[in-house]
Amino acid sequence: MDHKCPSLKLSDGHFIPMLGFGTYAPEEVPKSEALEVTKFAIDVGFCHIDSAHLYQNEAQVGEAIRSKIADGTVKREDIFYTSKLWCTSLRPELVRPALEKSLKNLQLDYVDLYIIHCPVALKPGEELLPKDENGKMIFDTVDLCRTWEALEKCKDAGLAKSIGVSNFNRRQLERILSKPGLKYKPVCNQVECHPYLNQSKLLDFCKSKDIVLVAYSALGSQRLPQWMNPNLPVLLDDPILCAIAKKHKQSPALVALRYQLQRGVVVLAKSYNTKRIKENMQVFNFELTSDDMKAIDGLNKNLRYNELLIGLGHPEYPFSDEY
């Protein structure tokens, strides 16, 4: 099988494939589906797989990767696998055990990228979303620089090839970058990014620091009421996006993905629909013009589908800053 996905070089010398397969699914979707769709994604050419402890599907995703290695479709080094450190494990002493738990679920020796899922620390424990008797999130207080040092140790131990962050704003990134004794800087910042929230200022900042921006919710969002306001506009129905798609004889989704690639953004395409998973690999078969890119830039409304409401009121809540 031919893996032709272009890659970007990370600041630590490793390479990240520019198109990734997102594996998150709502709770009502059976976990077994993660196994089947991940195998299918690898079969059609995806070599960058993105999951997280929070998604509760790493056992299935790991099984899919191992089965595709076992049947000769890919080698382990062909696959770029990302996992994420959840908010309940941000205390430095909990970082390595959390990564080891993910590796045990995956039955892999290492992850290619391990990132802090979100800068908001929650009360440690088995509960992913710890709440008090009034249903309010129970926060924890953690120095993110200490969390980062624990990630650096995981990289040194060979458990993660690269380390990065997710949902960090510029100020939080700068705090890590200016930390005394910094050994490795974050290779990436994975954030919500799409034509309605194009993150141009954060992207420019990250580029200036040799940090790769990775886009999640690049097609808008899975419209889950617990995570987003269902009254927000549907990105893929946007008339300008649809007109550009029609011109190129592509789907609006492919145009939204292609837009990110041409900006130098690594883009995650999340789908459990095999037809769409296959279609998403076609993103390398066409190019947007500079006029198309300008028109899509013009769609930005700083509209955030995923407001990380669990972190509202926490001192590290990232979205109070402009970027």
C-alpha cells in the first residue's frame, strides 16, 4: 500500500503527516466501531491516527493499528499515533502513569505524539469529569510548567517520540517556551480551527515559534448538545464554501480540509462513515487558488463550536484571551 500523505517536519526532527484521522465518537456509538473504522482508515491510506484517553477507545484503536501491522498493510513506523493527557492527570506525578495506561490499552511500546489535552486541571481520580453535589466541575490547581517537565521525561524515556499541547492560548504557550531549563518545546498546538474560526493570529504566532498548528473540528463540529450550541450555523452549508466546492467539483468538506493544508496546518478529519473517510483522502488531488483562499479567509467570524465549557471559571481557561 502506498502512503503518499505529505508530512511536516516538527521542531524535534520527527515528521507529522498533514492529514490525520480523528477517532472521537459520542458515547452512544459502540466502541467496536472505532476498531472497524480505524482499520478502514489505514486501508485507504491514513497513517496519522488521533485519539485520547478521554475518548475511551484506545484499546480498539490500538487493536486496529496492531491488526494492520500484523497483516502487513503497514509497519509500526508508518503509523503516526497521537494520544492526549487528560485534565485529571495534569499533576506531574500522574503524567507518566497516565501515558503508561494509554500504552497498555493500545498495547503499543510508544506513541508518536503525546499532548496535554487542555490546560484546565480537574480533580485527579477515575472520573473523567469530576463534579460536586451541585453538578459543578471540581477543579485542581497545577503549574503547567511542571506538567510539561513530566512530559519531557516521558520523551526521554522513549514512551513518546514527540510532545505537544492542545487548546493552549498564546500566553500559555509563551509560559512553556520561556520556562527556565526548557528541554523540548511543544512541537504542536492542537486547536479548533476551520473557516469560521481560522485562528490566523495563533497560527502566525505558532509558525514564528516553529510550533505546528493541528486543526480539530476542521469541518465545523459533530453537533453534540453537551459540547456545543445546536443553534450555531452549519459550516459546510456556507454558500461561499459550497460555491468554491462546486467550481472544483469537490465537496465543501474537502475544500475546508484543503484550506488548512495550504496554510501549513495539519488537519484532522473525523468521520465514522466509510464513504466519507475514503473521500477525505482525495484532499491531495486538487488545489485551491489564491482567490479561493482569500474568500475562505473572509469567512472567519471567530465562531467557536467547542467552548470547553467544563473549564469555564478555571484560572487556566484558555479562551478568555483573544488568541
